[in-house]
Amino acid sequence: MADLDALRSRWQHTLLAARDDGPHGTRDGGPAAGPPPEPSRYADELLRRWSEPQRRYHTVAHLTAVLDHVDLLAEYAADPLAVRLAAWFHDAVYLPERSTNEERSARLAERALPEAGVGAARTAEVARLVRLTLTHDPADDDRDGQVLCDADLAILAAPPSAYAAYTAAVRQEYHFVPDDDFRTGRSAILRALLDLPRLFRTPHGAREWEATARYNLTTELEMLSTGGGTEA
């Protein structure tokens, strides 16, 4: 069970550190119109989104795991604060039947962060990172993208029981998709991931997670090809 109070505290710490101005500072190069709203307002709204009933895997537990992995990988990021903010927003909009979740999540960040006191440059970086989670294929020189994508994909390197729980939760999110269609779609996603030259781009991810993740993905793909792994 995710600790919501701990998450609220993490959000407040990150947002206050990421703001470009203090109580009497400037925002985006001009005078601040006034102090931005309290961080708790945004935490409550984000946590409400992450707690929506259609979610089975993309929940506050997933948010917590991604934040924990960002902390683990933070030394590799150019702007760890932007990556942490992107983790909060990357699945803030999540409707399993839609294909525009990443774009809508990025737009939510573009609306909320300036109001919360985050400058234009960092807001743009957060939105870019959120959109990157559509492909999980950051450039070789994209340090922030590598950290966020590795943190988001770390579940792929989970031990067998945790990986099985992850795949079961994903299937539950797509309970409305017939088994044959789910196998086809999920298999395509797994093949696309396996076709990437590297699943993990940070040194830690490449060293600690790559081999296990590829084993898990290959095993799941084999199960899907024999008609397994589709229980909703």
C-alpha cells in the first residue's frame, strides 16, 4: 500500500526545489504575479488522478516505484528535479482505451507547472520527458530521458513473482480487450521493446537490469504465443 502522506511530502520537496522564484522573486524573467498556490493543491490533484478506479498497474504504487528508481539513478540526470516532476506527470492521465495518454499528461504538466511556479525551461523539459515515455527510446546524450525511461521500465527486471503480478495488473487494466486481441497487442509491445538495442541506458540499468528484463520479456512473449498470460 502506497504511503500517500509520504508522497505528498516528496511532491512538496520537489516542487519547492524546482520553482524558479521565491516568495518575492521573478518567474520566467518577469515579475511574479504573486506567490504560487500551495504545493498540497497539486499533490492532492495528482494523487486523485493516480488513484482512479480504472487503474490496476498504473497506480500510486507505480508512481512510488518510479520515484524510488529516479532517486536511485539521480546521479546520471542533468536535471534530477525535472525528472522527478516528469515521474509525477508521466501517467497522470491514464485511460487504457486511449492512445493519447502521454500527450495529455504532458499537456497537463504544461498547464500546471507554470501556475505552480516552475519556469518555462524546466516545464518544457518535464513535458518533453513525459512525451518520451511513449517510446522509451531516449537519445544517447539525453541524460534526463535515460533516467526517466529506465525508472519507468525497471519493473521489467523484477523477480518472477513481481513480474507476474505486473503482467496480471496490465491485463486487468485491459479487461475489455478480447484475449486474442490482447495477445496480439501485448506481443507487439514486447517485440518492440526487445528490438531496442538497449532497454536500459543508464550505467546502473544496463548493468543491473538489462539481462533480467530481456529474460522476463522473452518468457512472457513465449507464453503469449502459446495462449497463456491473458487472464483478466
